[in-house]
Amino acid sequence: MVLNLVTNACDAMPNPGEVTITVRPVPGDEARQLGSRLVESQQALLEVADTGTGVVPELRTRIFEPFFTTKQRGKGTGLGLAAVQGIVVQNKGSLALDSELGKGSRFRIFFAVAAAAEEPALASDQAPASPGDKKAKGRILIVDDEDGVRFTAKRLLENHGYGVLVASSGAEALQLLASNPPVDLVLADLAMPEMDGRELGERVLHHYPGLPVMYMSGYFNDPSLSQPGAQRVTGYLAKPFSREQLFDAVHSAMHPEEARL
């Protein structure tokens, strides 16, 4: 979410400018004055501000629409702010935009403060299972053009006993499938350049019948899910996901018979 907001802020500053990221607790009354629609008396504010060109009033609601972009063709997908809004909604937050032409924009995101935060569980220190490890729970091919998502998911799954292959594009994924031992699941991001996840899924299902394919996406109501053939996949994983959500989704996709019991 922060990555998308900062990227958007940088794109809005054609000349050298400044991006400021602020995180602080705010009382409910102050939060609502700043644009929060939450009712909680204690809230957390994440604000990303830039000194860019600002957003014209008539576009301030449209900029969150999937595939809407003011950039030139080939310069942006229009998915960044849609992903931000999807993450905010998924986590029961509130998003507000304050923008002035020629002076920049402020994206404010509010979340309710947890009554008691638990310490995050640390990843296991056990040795990761290699792709060729026969004791692994299965072999998974992760396809995502974002390095951070790809390698974080790889590390988590390897520490959980899976063998993992990674690809940064649909074309690379097809090459890996053709040249490596069989995999048990393809986990593909929907929004990728050149060959998106849906097209990759269709090719995988055509050439490797019976190989489970699961999609993941970073924003709500991905239109690719309504396209022909999309319903033939095994499952869907919404970003951002926790370690447990990743494990549960992968296990369900690889063992659908257990879900039917």
C-alpha cells in the first residue's frame, strides 16, 4: 500500500519534490476532521503527502477506479490506487484525499487501534525445502512481477515445507513448467504486463490438464475474475495476505478433497 502511494506521489512530481510519510495515533474527533469515516475513539493515521501537481476535483473519485490512469499509454496500469483502496477496505479502514492544484496531495488512511496487539509470529528457522526435496509437501510455482511478493511468498512456503519455483512473468512460468519436474500448484498474480495471470492460467489448464491454478490480486473485484475461463481455476488469494492465509489457501488448492469433507 505504501509502495503504491509513494510511486503515485513520485509520478505526480515532474520536477524534484518531496514525499513525506507520517504514521501517528489520532483521537477519533481529530481523525474525522481529517476525513476518517470510522467511529472508533482511537485511530491510527498513515499519511503520504507530496509536493506534486495535485488532482483536479473532477478526477478525485475516479483515480481509485481499476485501470483508470491519467498517464500516457504504457506508463501506468491504473491499478496502484485501486490496490490501495482495496487494501484499506479489506482491513476495515478509511481513505481520504486532500489535494490542491499546484501544491500537492495528501492521502490519509485511518485504521482502528487494536485493543491489544499480539506479537507477530516469526518465520520458522528450519532449513527450507529445496525444489527437489522429496520430503517437501509439494512443489509450487509462484508467478508475480513484483520481487517483494514473489520472494516473500517463496521464503514463507519453503519454511513451511514446500518446494518452490518462482517466475517474474507468464512466459518465464511456461518455460519453467516445460523444463522442470512437475509442479503441484501454480500461484499466479492477475495483474502482470504482457501476459496476465488469467491468460497464463488458461494456457496452463490447456497444456497441463489437472494442474491446479490459483490467482492472487491486490485489489477488490478484479475484472479478470469475471472473464471466460477464470472460474475454472482452483482458488483466489487476495493481497495483502497473512502467512496463515497463504498456507490455508495453498493447502486447500492442493487438497480440494479435504474441503469437500
